Amino acid sequence: MKFGPVPLAQASGAILAHSVKVGGQKLRKGTTLTAEHIATLERSDLAEVIVARLEPGDCHEDEAATLLAAALVPSPEKANLRVTKAFTGRVNLLADGPSVVVLDVNALQRFNQVHPMITVATVPQYQQMGAGGMVATIKVISYAVPHADVRRASELAHGAIRLSAPEYRTAGLIVTDIPGGPPNEKGIAAIRGRVEALGMKLTEVQVVPHRTGELAEALASLEGDLAMILTGSATSDENDVAPAALRLAGGKVDRFGMPVDPGNLLFLGGLRGRPVIGLPGCARSPALNGADWVLSRVACGIETTGADIAAMGVGGLLKEIPSRPQPRAAKIK
């Protein structure tokens, strides 16, 4: 691509690099100049304009963005994405519904190394999305890039962006109650909001005493594709009431504790093929915490192992929430 000032007589068919106000109208940058545009510019006593001119082998910014988006998301419907029409070298990828982002990070990094004018920016890996949320934007920065580089980037990152929609449709919640413990209504409402944001339905809520036997019985009878436990007193050990109740009911605990704050006291396990999430006390607040990361991944069928949870520590220092009884830092008087 050639870029720079040219006499008006040579500007026809070129792309206007900077917006120009002529008379009562404005010719916007990116406009492909026609004979009519040139005549208008001449009447304004302009001798030259700054333009971009495509050379053989170049690909216009909109065409390039369209081709790149088609490579990154070859089947939008299967990827649970909507692809916008290219405009000023940009195409946006939008979530088609509640989902979690799944990226081929290495492929996207290779994509961004092909040519500095060929770019894709995304939300973080495994971020939860709602319908219409922007997942990624493909932007061709210059007015044109070499076709060869468009093909190369497309090959390196074919199918690198997709969304995983929830695989579970319903969830059940058990809340354990202790005398003088926190009120349950706000906590239940916060968890219901999380479940519904994933396009799921909270089909049953049971409130039982904070005792192992009663909790184990409730787990055995709880409805829902996914089970959650919110204890009236924080789960402080892998042998505490809630993990012990899960084992007593015939289930297992795969991971207790996570390096995300707030959210440390979460545990994850299973019972008869159904995921069971032991929620930390901070899940009583609607504010983001580690339980959101685990719940969204599990609900969307993304494998979540102990190693996966351990890896959440980098970036896992989340915003403090006012409801925490012992905030991280004492108030300075």
C-alpha cells in the first residue's frame, strides 16, 4: 500500500486518509474518492490530499477483516457467536447467549504476530458472557494489508474463538442453617441470579440444619442437574460438615480450597455423576468471586480439575466486597 499526499488529479480511486471539510460537507477518512469527490475538493481550492492507494496483492481493510473473522469463527452458529459486518476495518464477535469463552490462546498469539496491522483483541479466557456481549474485535489498523498476510493469519488461527453454552439446564441448592447465622434470603437470591445468568433454572432450594447427617440426606434427594451447597458457617477443612456430608451421601471431594480471593473456601466434587459445588460464604453477595469462575465453567461442561482451580490464582485477586467480616486490610485510623 502506498500512503501519502498526492495531487487531486491523481487521487481518484484512492482512499482518503484524513477527514476533510469542504464547503458544508465533510468527506470522512476511509472514503474511496470518486470523480465527484475530486470536483468538490477542487472547488475548495485544495491542491492535494493525503491518501492510501492499494497495490497489487493488497487487501482492503473491510475485506481483510471479513476474511479474518470467517477464519477465526468458520461456523458462527456452532461457536455460539454472532459476527458483525465489517466497518472501517473492524468486525466484532458477539455472544449469542449465556456462555463461557473458550480460546486457542497460542493460535491467537501467533495471529497477532503475522503483521502489526492485523489484530484481534478478546476478553479473557473462560470469561462468562451474556447475550450480546462482545467477545472479540478483529481490527485491520491500516487501510489495506497484504493478501498473503491475511491468508497466513487465517491459517494460524482457524477456529480459535468459540463459546461453550451451558450443558446443564437446572440446579439445586442446599443451605445449612445455624442459630444466629446469616440470613438466608439474600444469599439464595444472589445464587439464583448467578444460575439464571447462565440460562439455567434453580429448581429446588432446601434449608437444613448445619449437621452432616441432615445435609447428606438432602443431597441424596436434591433435584437439579447440578448441586450447590451454601453453609451457614464457613467450611474450614476438607473434613468439615459439607465435605463430610458429600462423602457420606456416596460422593467425593475433588478439590477443597482455591487461590482466588474472595472465594478461598470453595470445594468441588461429584455425586452419582452430578457436579457438586460447595460455595464459599462470599457467594451470598452478588459481587464477583471465585465461585462464579467455577460455576460458569462447570455449568458449560468445561473440565475443571484441581490443577485448573490452582491455576486461577494468577489474576485471582478480585475486588474486595463490603460484606466480608474480615476484610484483607484493616482500616487506617
